[in-house]
Amino acid sequence: MILIYTHKITNRVKYTLDLVLSNILGLKVIITDDKDQFRLYEGPKMSYCFRPLDDEVHLTSVDFLFQTGIEEQELKVIEVDGLPAFFKTKETSLFPFDLFALSFYLVSRYEEYLPHIRDLYDRFDPKESIAVKNRFIKRPLVNLWAKRLKGKLLLVYPDLKFDKRSYHFIPTLDVDNAYAYRQKGIVRTLGAAAKLGMKFQFKKLAQQQKVVFGLKHDPYDTFDHLNHVHEQFNVRPIYFFLVADYGLNDKNVPFESRKFQYLIKSTADVADIGIHPGFISNQNVDKLEKEIKRLAGVLKRDVTKSRQHFLKLTLPDTYRNLIHFDIQEDYSMGYAATIGFRASICVPHLFYDLDLETATELKVFPFAIMDASLKFYYDYTLEEAKEAIDEMVNEVKAVDGTFISLWHNESLSDEDIWVGWKAIYSYLLETATK
């Protein structure tokens, strides 16, 4: 256990100390603003304030965690012992910057509440982020600095007890389109056939006809293979099913399809299931409620996990909507355009609502790498994809974090643009479970 003195106990302070010291490092923490209690305490202790009280272990603070509201911050990124840092301090302390302020700024996604440029799909553009601009997007900076803090504390208190955190792997899959050709309904099937014919894609047209008439396996129906490899590597995945009505960006099998519903039920026997809210549901809570009820009706149980389709995440609105409908875990914290750590952290953590200045019960599970990012945004070869997987897995293992991957059933089809990627997923599972 460690006693932390701070001159003002705010929600930001409590959240951040719990995040870094308890969640990441496994320390039992007591926070006090009583100077006498702190001075008389004879066990491990540290002060977090503007200046030390005596000669104790001290981390100098800036004013950030003692503020309320959201305003532009003047951030100058410096390098400290080979790692990026900001919120520089002048006083002598464990570090020449405010480690807790840095952690809160990154994990709360403070910059996403500020005015920023949005991308084609009305999402926060990663190019706007401090992590991309300063080239630490591929490093879980909050975990890395927490590990350095642990080292400093052990130098002073070698008997200080930390609960051991172990590396963990969670494979997740989005089912945007369960089948390429099957179960689409007569109108969509005929429309797709006409489109293929007009584009002179006769090979694909022949494939579509064979699949529709049961003469060939649907290329997106990779679920038996997924079950096999997950069992082979002894992992339990999470599938996020899109059950939205048909739309421009929501083109899954119609929810009314009995085969599609059976797929969801049978998958729930070997995996955890979450909702994949449709593109429009981010602005339409009625649609979100409808989709959650649909999935719960098929599963015959509550839906508690979610990941946004197209990673449509608008803070704090998206998370408030999920909380309203009793979602407990969200897996949307990551980017499509780049691999890495959107919140610079690789452990599950509670969402902090900056507008309300309070920690919520919604747990955020950040992912580090996605198949579509490697293929469409980086245009990686198969070997380059393997190198990227190695890099992300190693970053997470180095800090005993939780490595979360995002894949799609269609990328295991081994056809067209996805030729060879079936083996890449097996490589991912093998690498992540070593």
C-alpha cells in the first residue's frame, strides 16, 4: 500500500491515480489532503502537488488535474530518458514532467473534445492526435511511463508490493457481412448479379450463381475455420455482429434470415457476442436500441459488449448512449487509418466523461491492430503485415498489457484482395499466444 498526498482531491486526480497506480501497477492506494496525516505516516508514501512538503518522494504537478472544464492545452513534447513526455515541470521531482497529467490527457481522449478536423466518415482524424504528430502512436506510452514509475518507487521502497499483471490476448472479429452472396434476398441478389454483369465481372457472377444455388461454398463463410483455429490456439474470441437495417454503409445479411440468426446462436456457443451498432445508430439512439434488442432477442440474454461499425466514435455522446442501454464494455478505441494505441494505453480502463467530470462504469478495451488498416491504409504485403503484428504484440507484452486484435470474417476468405490473409490470422494467433 502507498499513501498519496495531494493538496486537492478532484475526480480527475482520483481517476488517474487509480488508473496508473492501481489498475496498471497493482498498488493499493490511499489518497489524502491532510498534511499532518501524510507527515506522520511511516509506510511508503509520495506527494503529488506543486512542491514537496518535506523530503519525501515527490512528483511535481501542473494544474491540469485540478481544473474542470475543457480548454486548449499548451503541450510541448520533450524526450525524457528515451520516451516522449509533456506537461513539463520545473520543480525537482521523480520526473521532470507531470506523469499523471500526461496519462489523464491521453486516456480521457481530451483532444477529441477540442475542435478538430474530422475524416470522410465524420470520425476524429488520427492525424490530429498528439500521438501521431509526435510519432508515439505505436507505443503504449501510459503503460511505459507507469513501468518507469514502478522502478523509481522500488528504488526507494524495495519492499513495496505490486499485484502482478499478466499479459493477456483477446481476439475480436467484426461480422459486417456474414455472407458474400447467400441470404441476401431476391432483390439484392438480382441487383448484385446485374451489377457484376454490367462491369463484365463474369467470373464473380459465375461464383455468385454457384453459391446461391448451393454448388459452392460462400467465400465469407469462414466461421468453421475460425472455430478451428481458435480452438487450436486455445483462445475465446469476441464476435461483434451487425444487425442493422440495410443502408449505404450497413450491408449485412437481413436480420430476418433464419440462417443468419442460427449463425449468431451457434457462434455464441464457442465465443462471446457483442453488438456492432450500425453506421446511423451513432446519431440515432432509437436505432441503437432496436439493434441491441434484436441481438438480445436472438441470444436470449442481455447484450453487454459493443464495437462501433466503421469505428464511429464521438465523445462523449457515443459512450453515453451505450451506457444508457446498459452496455458494460466497448471495444471501439482504436483507429482505422493507423495501427497503434489511440489512447496510448493497452489495458482495459473506465471511460471518464470530461463534460460531466466523472468516471463512469463503462469499461474501454483498446485494440492495437486491424486487418483493414494493414490492407487498405498501409497496403502492406503479407510479410510486412507479419512484421506489424510482431511489433504490436511485443509492445504490449513488454508492459504486461492486454493485446486486442480486430479482424473480419471476410479477410479469411483467401480470395481476391484477401489471398494469403487466412494464414496471416493464424500467424497473429500464434504470435499473440506465445
